[in-house]
Amino acid sequence: MSELLRHSLNGTPPRPRPNPISQYDPEESHPPSDSSSSPTDSVASINTIRPSSREQAAQPTHWTNYFTQDLYLDWRDDTQTAKYHVYLTPPQDPKKGPLFICHHGAGASGLSFALFAKHIKRLLPEAGILSLEARAHGSIVTPAPNANDTTPADFSIKTLASDALNMIRLTQSHLSWPSIPPAILIGHSLGGAIVTELAATAALGSSLVGYCVLDVVEGSALEALAHMKTYLSTRPTHFSSLDDAVNWHTRSRTIRSPESAQISVPSLLRPVPAPTEAGASTSQQFTWHTDLASTAPWWEDWFQGMSRKFLSGRGAKMLILAGTDRLDKDLMIGQMQGKFQLVVLPEAGHFIQEDVPERTAELVVEFWRRNDRSALVLPPKVSELIAQGKKV
């Protein structure tokens, strides 16, 4: 569990993405004009960015190889304004689904589910995948103009879960779905705590079929918090290039799949001017986009009570871990009582969906098929058999 939070904590106001994955900087320019508004008590517009057919073919690590849409969703209410960012491949039939809704861990990005999404579509072509990005991780959230400017940033679990729900509902509105498709929530690390909060509060109503948590449990997570500041102080603060950053992640075994690291790591960084000698030409280096240390006041809030909420939420439940030693007492009891499915993948590190994306996708598709309500065939009722003249 020592790896649990080492690579998964949240940050401060968002970034312009430094790599070719993003098509524009939402902080510096207006996105193309594919937008719509939602006539609710808030204002929402969504902009979809797609590469032009006249452009060169996308690089193998480009988001278009894993998702069909890149959405920026505008939201405004009395307390905040937001430009939420998600990656999306819609399901073929939104009434049947499934829609796999993924939430990354702290310090990560929506592209941590890129290879996972590719394998999901191979195994289940009719499925949709929605990969969310939290505030300060690709989504930009700022206080409303009339709000108190001294109000500190809020990274509480309830606020992060509210952001996730906003993204899901705005996506539904943009695509004109009459309801949220039958959905499986999937959360890694901090994302696991967020999807557990959504499940425990029944935020998706009857659309939620089940939820899957990747490599996080309450007890071990809380124990790991004591080591977080030490870890953050010892990891590199800057990289000379994106390749250098990718190599560090694979060399340190933070991400064990070089293919996944090539896709996701550039989205974790932002360019900054590099120190130069007098008279030398200006150069740049890369630093972390998300300031994990600034979220320390909320670390305990993220995981406190998570086991209880995980066990009490409605819907099928699955927990995928990288080691058997990570179950806490409540989950051990719940697992023995058959309240959830437990899978252990010892070949994976903390970033399970990146280290073994194909195996993770297989488990999630099997989980969906086992709990798909539309596939259930119930025995006839006694009254129906009597009406048919059959003996009972």
C-alpha cells in the first residue's frame, strides 16, 4: 500500500497541456464553436475538438487512437465556473450501454485509461468509455466572480464527486441522451474514493449497474499518508524533456508499461523556462502540472470511511488490487460475506489499468456481462403459469 498515494494526489489550478494530446490551450484561447447550452439553473456548453482531415496522421500516442471525442464542458453556478475536460467514446446504443465511466487517481490524467479503453472496445465494440479529469488535472475550476477571492481551493471528496457528476450529466446533455446509459463506475486510487462516493450517494440512480475500485482501500491509504510528504520531496521536480519524464516513470516502476507511459506521462507535465547562463538562448524544461502537496489538508477526507461506503453502496462491486496485503478489516469481513468480488493482480503495480490494461479490461467486461440487467432471464411468475393453464 506504500505505492497507493505516492502517485495519486490532487493539485492546484489547471494547466495548458504541453504535449500533442491537446489541440488548444483552454486558458489562452477560445475553443472551436461546436457548443451547446443547457437550460438549467446553471450555464453549460460543450466543445468537441477533433483533428482535421487535412492534418497529418495522429501519432500513436495521440488521444484520438483511444477515444473518439475530446470534450470541454463549461459550467457556471453561484459558487464557481468550470471548464471540465473529458475523453469520450459514446456507446453504440445509449439505452443499452454499457458506459464505462473512469476516474483517474490524484496527480494522474484521463489518459491513464487510454490503453484500457482500447482493449474495452476490442472486447465489447458496443461499449462506451467516458474518462473524466478532475479539477487541477485537466479541468479548470475557479470561484464565481461574486465569490470571496480569499476562499481556499476545495479538494474535498464531496466536491470532487460533485465535479464528476457534473461532467457525467453535461456529457449526457451534450449527446442528448434521455438518461445516463447503464453504467459501470471505475476509479483508480483517489478516483476509487470518488466513484465510491457517487455510488454511496446513489448519484446516478438506476443507471448505475456496478462500480469497480482499483488498488485503494481505506486502511492502507490512511497509513500511507504519513509518508506522502517525504515521497513528494524526493521525486524529481523538473525534467529536461518529455522523454526524460517517461523514462523516469518506467525506470522507477511507477508505471510498468512503457507503452502506457508514452501515452499518459506527457499530460502530467507543463513546460516552464529552464535556467540559462547569461547570453544563452532561452530553453524549456517540464515540471509537474499538479501541485500534490497543496492538497494535503484533504488527504484524510478522501479516504476516511471509504470501506463503509464501498460496502453500503447500491450496485455490484468489484475491487482489483495489486497485492493481498492491502485489504483492511472491514473489507476482509465483507469479502468473506460475499459482498463484493475481489481480484488480485500481483504482476501489476499501483497503476493497474496502465500496467496490465488488457487484463483489467477483461475483468471489467466480465463484470459487466455478469451484472447486465438486460441479459437476465427471469423465470415466469406463478400467476402467469396458471393463466397459461399449466400446473404449478
